[in-house]
Amino acid sequence: MKSLICSRCANRVFFENLRCENCGATLGYAPEEQRMLAFEPLPEGAWRRLGEPGTAYRPCVNRQAEVCNWMVPAQGRHSHCMSCRTTHTIPELAKPENHGFWASLEQAKRRLFYTLIELVLPVPNKLEDPANGLSFEFLEEVDPEVRVLTGHDDGVITLNIVEADDAQRERIRMTMHEPYRTLLGHFRHEIGHYYWDRLVRGTPWIDEYRSLFGDERADYAEALKQHYAGPPMDWPQRFISVYASAHPWEDWAETWSHYLHMVDGLETAASWGMRLDFASPGGPPLAAAAIDPGAESIQRTVVDQWLPVSQFINAMDRSLGAHDSYPFIIVEPVVRKLDFIHRVVRAAASGQVAMNFRPRQAGVPVAPAAVALPPAAATAKPTATRKR
């Protein structure tokens, strides 16, 4: 992520900030500009923009609930920001802890959307584009007999809100013997399934995809059954994670997630001016550089940039007594898969290869701008099953 500053006083601020601690200005993030802006809040309509002229904005309606700091163009018809418009179901807010879980989920989703906007990938919502849009269901498990599983199904991404509870998520991570489990990681993985449908399925990429990841037409349920019976012993030589070895769809989603890790991580390192004088023993100094979205290949970037930066981050984690933030080993087959994903994204963003979007359904009306989120609907929901 880029380094952010207050547009009034130029003090460093952060993506989640609501207020500049230096000058006291109210802050709001404008995704259309990919910048944090300073405002003077006004009782109604657009907020007064401070420090510079420009597009007029008003806050996302979910700022009232203290779960969003994104802005909406004042002349637009929407009351929710582009991220909140994709949220269909939120947890029952009668439970005080659920409000904090909802806020954490939305915060992670906004970080996901930041990267997708940087990659020039579309993020439509199902209210306005039912055939191609995204919809997020944040569900609570209220009946022990009805499980809520995190997963993706035709643009609908379900997350069990227990994943927003740090203690519970760590317990699950330990129980599942996973080296890595984060809320943002869940979002990045599940959105990978959505973009497989949009960028690979039925496109000229499918043959190369199958040569690298395998044939996705293999029976998914049977593949998962075999995976949980025991993954292949040689999975570290071919996959980024043990779960990636379960099925070609999961290999794509796990690798996609790591591509987003890498894109955001290197942009952060570069924006802070990170320099490693001893990136490798006896090697030259390394100035961190963001991934070039127009690069024809990123194989050298993975090896020369991401590996030393991630090793440095892990070394700092250990110095602070924390778990490794990036507990993965990237082998040559994974480098080629990451490079493939980069080339797919590059071709889609530049228009070289058309994205796989279905025509809008005839007769399906566009939803009104101010559709309220339905908090009461969040507690009772049938079991959410993982399509992939």
C-alpha cells in the first residue's frame, strides 16, 4: 500500500485513520483518487474539503456505525461506498461483540479493494449487476447443527464472523495445523475464485492454466476427500501451501492470494523507501520496488525483490517474538504460477484479453441507490457450503 498523508498538513496517516493526530482534521479515504483526504464535516450533504480543491465527497453511510472511513462522490446516487455496497448480510448487532467483528471484516475488505483498484480490476456488486457482481455474506453460526463455512459461490463470498475474532482464529489455525491464517488472507483467497471465473474460465488462458495448475474439471468433492485423507508427500515442491494441492481451483486461489500479498507488500516497502544493504550475503544493496503492472514477467521480481523483503519481515517478527508473517517457501513451479497470474491480470487490465463477464439479465432492474443493509437477516442463514 502507498504511504498516505493528510491532505491538509501532510502528516503521515494510515489507511484506517478517521482523524489526523497532527492537525485534527477529519479524514476520509477517496477510492476514486486512492488518497486520504482532510475534511470539515458538515451536518448535511457534501463535507468541506480542506487543503486543496477537488471533487466534493460525503461519507459512506456506514461511517455513522464507525465501520467505514471511505467517501462517496457527493454528486453520485449512492449512500454506501463501493466496498460497503458489496456487503449483503451483516451479523446481528444486538450482540455487542458482533459490531467489532463487522468492523474488522469491512476493514479487511477495504484493504482487498484497495489492491484490486490498483490492479484495475472491476469490483461490481450484485445489486447493480446480478450476473457478474460480488456479494459478501458475514454470517454467524447460531445453531451447532448448521455450520457456516467460508467459501465462494458464483460471486457470493461467505465468511464466518468467527474469523474476525483473533483468539478464535488463532485457535482454528492451531487446530488445523496451518502456518498462516488471517482475515485479509481469507478475503484474498475467496476473491481469487471469483476472478478465476472472470479472467480464466472460457478464455484463451485456459490451456496454459491447466498446464500449470491442473485440470479444474476433476471432481471437486472427491479431490477434497482425498486431500483430507492425506495430501501428496511432495506438495512443498509444487505448491505454495498444502491446501493448494487439494484441487486446481484451490491452487489458483492460494497462489492468487499470494500474488496480492506480494503486490501490496512490495508497494508498501517501496513507498516507505525500504533499502536492504545486505539483502543477500555478499550481494548488492536492494532498494525495494513495487511490482510494475505493465511488466511482461515478474519471475525475477519474485526472486530478487519479494524473497529478500519477506525474509527481512520474518527476521523482524522473530526479533519481536512474533510468528513469521510470511511462513512460506516459494519454489520454481510457484514462481511460474505467480507469473501466470500477473500476466492474466495485466492482459485484463489493459484490455488485451477480454474479461469473462456475462451479459446483464434482461428485465432485471438496477437496484436503487440507497438500499439499506439488513442487519436483522444476518443471524438465521442455511449452511453456507464451499463451492470452491
